[in-house]
Amino acid sequence: MPFYPPPWVPKLPFDPPDSISIGDFMLDEQYGRHPLGYSRDPFVCGLTGKSYSSLEVKERVDYLARGLAKELGWQPNAGSEWDKVVAVFSVNTLDTLPLAWATHRLGGISSPANAAYELSELEYQLKSSGAKVLFTCIPLLKTAQEAARKCGIPSNRVYLLDLPKEFTGQDNPSGMKTVDDLIHEGAKQGRLEPLNWEQGHGAKRTAFLCYSSGTSGLPKGVMISHRNVIANTLQTKVFEQPNRDKKIPPGTQSDYTETVLGLLPMSHIYSLVAICHGSVYRGDSIVVMPKFEFASFLKAIQNFNINTLFLVPPIIILMTKNENVLGKYNLSSVSNIFTGAAPLGKETAEDLQRIFPSWGIRQGYGLTETCTVVSSTSSDDIWFGSSGSIYPGIECKIVTPEGEEVTEYDQPGELLVKSPAVVLGYLNNDKANAETFQDGYMRTGDEAVVRKAPSGNEHIFIVDRIKELIKVKGHQVAPAELEAHLLTHAAVSDCAVIQVPDEKAGEVPKAFVVKSPSVSHEQHDRVTARQIQKHVEEYKARYKWITGGVEFIAVIPKSPSGKILRRFLRDKEKEKRRTAGAKFHLPAMSAHQPHQQADPEDDDEDAMLDPEDVGEEIADDEDEPMDSDDEGDDQGTRDIQMEIDLQNDSTAHFDAHTDSIFCIAQHPVNHHIVATGGGDDVGYVFDASPARVVPNASGQPQEREGLKSLFKLEGHTDSINAIAFTSPKGQYIATAGLDGKLRVWQAQEVEEINWLVTCPHPDHPNVVALGASDGSVWVELTTCTAGTWSPDGSLLATVSEDSAMYVWDVFGDAASQGVVEPDERFKVEGGLFTIAIASNGAFVAVGGSEGQLRIVGLPRLNAASSSSSSSAAATAGARGKSSNKQAGSGSTSQAGQILAALQAGQDNIETLAFSPSPITLLAAGNVDGSITLFDTAHRFAIRRRIEEAHVDDDAPQAVVKLEFVNKSGPGGWLLRSVGYDGVLKSWDTRGGTAAAGKGLVGEWKGHRGGGEGGGIMGFVQGGGERVITAGDDGVALVFETPL
């Protein structure tokens, strides 16, 4: 059945006229616009405040049309509109719309081009549209001139739109005509003859030729008639009238007017029609911003008392993530925001509403092909996630893939729209026209449902682009739904979800994520990714889980209007799979291929789509509804499917974990006993002694079985990211999880905790202390990122993300006396992430961002002082504490002093390791894949730098852990390293940089590399002859590594 506007929406007062131009409709009061003399200034510069009144704008349009006629030799009624195509390639200006109306006055076509276009894109539009003239602005002048030259547009037919010098930083170049020049020339000319249009002429003539920002293939020219724009402008006025009438002050006879934000690109249909025509027709004022800059945007709201903000979701997301910045500006004038062009999830809307409870957060739906708005939420009927109610004069249908018309609520299907604003069609594209415009309806290509709101009104919910939906075992998963949910996670600043192929499910979702600035630099990407995946698993059905993985990128590709350009991400993924191989061949483990493991079969699920799982709002995602995003994708079915047999040098494996293994620990006495913790929220203790492979009757080795778990460590509700045995006998195991819990097995707990207090000192925020009934006192520092004990266990050194380092005499009677002045040499911008103490206990090394490394002297507590100490041990750096106690021989002068400031790589230092005595080396591993060796006995001179110590076919991979073999004699010079490339390596650290092969003496493989969800997260090695690794692939491998 067809769906129509709800009863509260007024009828159109008259049929949209089809014999006048847009300019006449907008500037002549006889067609129902707000009286010119009572209207606000239509366009106001958001940088300078410059503006023209409505009457002045009408005059400027007239003079500009006269000036163009003289300059170009055009006449209103001579020739076709296609002989008079004016292209506009510019940021927003005060004259962008007056130029379009002047072009219409001459019977011509305005073709706005995206200001973000590259040369080739602009050249394509100029040729496709047949543009005869090009208007641009100073920042885009070079590109415009080159494109014009390539298209045969003479240089004297390139003109400038004026921008404030505050924005351009320069005057207009001499010799080039501007809009103002043409207006001044036009003022000297006689009146133009009126347009001689018959009835229906305005419904057939193209006024705007807008090019869709399609996500595949070349953009298509959308032909928009004069009547299309007139109709949607009139529909907007009528739909908004009931709410605006309520805002009229008592005793006022004139209609309500307001000031709105004109930030979105005027080349886009959302801004072009909904803002620039809909607002001006109602007498509103548009504050024009040439580009988005967060502070300028907020300042404009404050300075011009803007009432309504027309935005897109990326800006709204930025606002919700920067509440502290919003608080610096007076935004009290705002009463409404309106968002469209891309999805705004329910969760993001709720976040913004929490910050601004009085704002009406509205959302609309429309396409270029519908000449913008089809439906919108009213200020009196807001339902988050909904695209609102249907506009007046519009009829909608929802049709199933089988072509049957939906007659009930909550039944999904393709949305079809019939409206006087539906466009003429695509320029020179009969195939797309036949597919899109059928029987008077425009096929949107969007899956939608109609639901009844609590108000009783029908609302449109857009599920997603039909061609964007991910098909998981027959279920349909909307990327927009997952994206909206992911944005509620603290680690996610922005995101996009695409489909990736899967052998069992057909397709599965994969998320591309821009990390929030709040994510600690030292936190492993693997840990963050797992947290994000779990955020979905806790709230969504299993088939919606991000089983395709999480990939971190710097920015989500989007159009200027905020649409996610998923095609770029799909292309990126295709190329990655094409290069690395579309699938891995992982048969069951055997003696010949002990590393290979078949994935367990996923649980079968009901193939029905739960209606409750359909519902995140997304506006038109690509502006080419029926044009397949997969043009040319048949090549994807021909992609080479490479089978890769992974080399595996291990002698045993433990594979009970169902997710990444994040941490590993070794029993201090029985080295074959190992404990692991992972992203599946559990830990295991197992015997890593390799089992002997027994041949079967045929003499062939049998399939190798995994090592068995001795017991399982359960109770955490999130990933276990740290695990340790206690010293010296390993009687207890402690695990720490991302759920904030510390669990100890077979440990004696205190009887009760008696008190808990926060520290009031302003220099020590986020510190709490608590006392237990057994006399113990604990101090918690919430920002601590790493810690280590001195070799004798007398001192504990910690670092934090605020670049502070503390050294604690843990067993002294007091640990907070003697504060020294901060040392600026110690400061590391970006934080400290790793720490290690030399084997002789003389100094500590701390590593941080951008490869910065600091060496600090430590005190040496003798037995007497250690047992009777009444003050803290020395600390250094931004928050140092100094001990006044007697230290060991020769230690007092260096305690707390910075001995060296070093550089080890270009990215964050991930791991540090000191060699055992008598060798005097410090090794630093960096996220950039390098290892640097320093000689601690010779002023920390660089002994060796190993670039790309860990690297795969694509790029260097982070060094995750370094550790010297713990031997004072032969073998103590061996350094072991693991990285995200999934390889264990052994380095002979004797000699300098000229060492053969940079000192590499062995490497062992078996884990998958980082590019395919692999890498090694840690290892233990006991005496060095056997190494057990913890893999991000969920497997622990045992390697025999003879010294």
C-alpha cells in the first residue's frame, strides 16, 4: 500500500508552478515567499559579517544576469539551456546562489562541482556537462584554469567568485573578472527581456546539473528542473510551518524567521536546495562558511546567534567527542539541528542530546534524484534513528525483492518515491534512467521500513543501501547499524563497516576504525581491536559480530557531505587479499604441518532477520540508487585464490584459546609449566613439554595433538592482558583483565579492607590508598603504564602516560617523602610505555613515544637500609622523589640523575631489555620494526641498529618483546625477539653493526603474520633452550631453541 504524510502535515497551498524560473520563484513575493522587506539578509559572511539585504540580492541577480548577457552574448529566449551551461567550482560564497539565479534568468544551466575535486574529476564534469563558462575562487584557481584549458574553455571565460581576504590571504589577481565586475557592468545595461515560457516549460527545462558522488564508476549528471527545486522548497515551507508558527512571539503578525548555518558545500543537493532555497524562501538568514574548521564553526554560532544548525554526522560525532571544547563557546542560541546526507545513529544522537538537552535533534532523508528531502522528523515528533514523516505532496511505496508491495509496518523492502520534486533523469544514461525511474516512481535503492511512532505518526526508517547490506548466512546486516554502535565505544573516533568474503558465511562484517585520542599509546592494537569486537558481541546477534576483523586507519574516506565512501575501503581490502592471497589453506595439524589448524564450524543460526535488528537511520549513501556499487566486480570472482602453507618450526602447540593470546608467564622453578591469558576472557595453565610423535601402523607420523590444559583460569569478564607466577616458588598465579579485575589463584586474601581514601594533593590526581586488617597499606596510581622490579626485588619502578616515573622502596615504612624539582630533560611528549632495570641495579631505562629513551640513576639499598628505610627510594623525572638514606657504595651521586637521553627508532618504544652480567648491553625494540643495541659501559653508545628486524611482505612490523637469554656465561649474549610478523628470532649481540646478517643466528616460524590476524604477543624462554610463544592467532607454540 502507498504511504502518505501524516494528518498533521498541511496540504500544499497550490500546485508547484511550472512556467517560471527558480529565480523568479525565490525573488518574487507573488509566489508565496516571505516579504523581501521583512526578510533577514539571505547570505551573511561567517568570517567578516558582510551581507546584502534581500532587496539588494534581487537587484544583484538582475544586474549579474545583464552583465553575463553582455559578456557572453547570451539572451534569455535564444537557444537551448544546453547552450548556456555555467560550471561553478568554488567553496561557499555570498554570490554562489545569486550566480545560479542569474544563470536561470538567462535560461541557462548551473552545474556546481565539488570543491574537493581533483583535476581529472573537474575535467570530467566540464566535458560531460558541456560547460561554456567556469566560475571559481582563488584557492581553486590553478586547478580550475588547468581543467578549463584541457576542456577548451578559453582563459577569458574563467571568472572569480569573491572571498574575504581573511580567508584567501591575498587580493584577486589582476586581469581576471569577478562577479562584482560583471554586476557593475550589468548595472549599465538595459533591462533583459522576460523569459517566454509556456505552461509546463519549467518542468521540462534543466536548471541544475548536479553530479552524484557515486561510490563506483564515474559520477552521473542528474538533471534537475526548475519545478523540481520549486516543489521541494514549497514542500519544506509547508512541512515546517506548524512548528514555526508556535515560535511567533505574541503580538507579532509576521511569520517567524531565524538564522541558520550555511557550512555544508553549496555544490551538494542537501545544501543547494534544503538550505539555500528552503531557508531564503522563508526569509531566514544563512551564515556562509567557506570551509569547516571546528573553532571557527563554534565561533560563528556564538557570534551570529545561529538558531538552526544544518550538519552532517561527522561534525556531530566530532562535537560529542569534544565536549570540553564546546564548553568554551556560548551555543545557547541553538534550538535545532538538522542532519542528513549520511547516517546518524541513535546512539550518537543520544550522546549529543545528553550534552544539549534543549536541542531538537532532527534527521531527514533524501537523494539528489528526489531533489532532496523526502521525509523529515518534526520538532514535535522526534524519534531517534528515524528519518521522520513523509513530506506533503509525496507518495511512497515499499517493495520486496520479489516485487510485492509491503502492506504492513516493520516489513523491509526497497523504498520507491513519487513526488513533483523527482528529477528529470540522468544525462545521457538511458540504462540508468530505465532502472531508476519506473511507472512514475523513483527507485531509491535503499532498504526501508515504516514504523508507527509513539506519537501515532508513521515514520520512515532507512536500513541501509540495498547493495551495501552484508549477507551473513542468509541474514542481512546493515553496516550503518554496526557503525552507529561502534561509535559508542570510547576507543572509536570514527568507523566504517564493509563486507569481506568468508568461506562458511559467504560474507562477514569488517570494521575500519579511527582510534580516539583517548586510547593510550602503549595499548596494543590487538587488545584495542578485541575490545571493539567484544563491544559488538555484547549487544548484537552473533551474525552481526565483526568476525572479519578490525583494521585501524588514519581517516575514513568520505565525500564532503559526510557519506562514507565504502568503495575505497572495499578496493583496499581487495588489493590486500589479492596481494597476500585470498585465503589461507589450514588443514588439520599433523606431524608434517603441525602449525595448521582447521577452523571450527560456526554454530548454525536461524536465517530469519529479527525486525528489532533493523533500524539505524542512514540517508542516501551514494546518490546513484540503481547503479551497482559493484560495477566491474565480476573480476572479484576471478581473483587468484592462493593457498599458502605456513612454515612451522614448532615441536608442540597449545590451542585451547578461542581468541588471541595476549600474555604468557613461565613457572620460576618448573619451566615447562606455562600460563597464558587471552581475548577469550580466560587463562590456562599447561605443561609445555613436547609430546613424542608416535608413528602409526603404516609408519607415517600421526596427527599431532595439542598440549592439554592442566587447569583453566576463569572469572574475568573481559580479556586477560597480564599474567604472572609469584616468586620464588610459583605458588600463586595472578591475572589482570580489561574488566579491571585482579584475580589470584591459591592466594591468601586479606580478611577485610578497612578504609579507602583519595589523595587530595593537586599534583597527584587519581591516587587512592586503602588499608587492610592485616596491617597492609596499598597505593593505586591509575595512569601507570608499565613497571619492573630491581634484580634484588628491593625497588619497584613504574612509568605512566603523563611521562612520570616513580621508584618505590616498597618495603620501607614510608614511600612519599622528599620531593625534588621536575627535570625538563626527562620529559617525553606523548608518554612513557616501557621500563627496565639494569642487571646490576645501577640505573633504569624508560622508553616512550617517537623513540625517546631516558636513562636514570638508581640508589642501592644495602641490607640494613632496605629493611629499616623510612623514606622513598630515589625517583627521577617529572615527579621525582629522593631518598636521604645511605645508599650502597658509589650510588648516592647518581641516584635520581639523568644519565642519558637517547633515540631508538622513530615510533613508540615497545620493549626494553638489559643483558645479564658481565655483558653491558641495553636493547630497545620499536613499533617501526627496529632494534637498537646500546653499550651501557661506554656512555650508552649505539652498538648496533637493526632496521626492519621484524618485517613482512608489506611493511615493517612492531617488535613486541625483547629478552636476553638469562645466562651469565655462554649464551648470555643471545637476544630473543618477537613481533607482529609472527616470527621468533635470535640475535648474537657480540660485535658491532658490521656483524654478519646484523647478528641474526636463528628464526622460528609457525604463527600467522600481523596482516592476517596474527603476530606474537609475548614469549617465555626459561634458560633459553625452549621458547613458548603467545600468538595473536590464539595458539601457543613450543620451539626448541638450542643455544
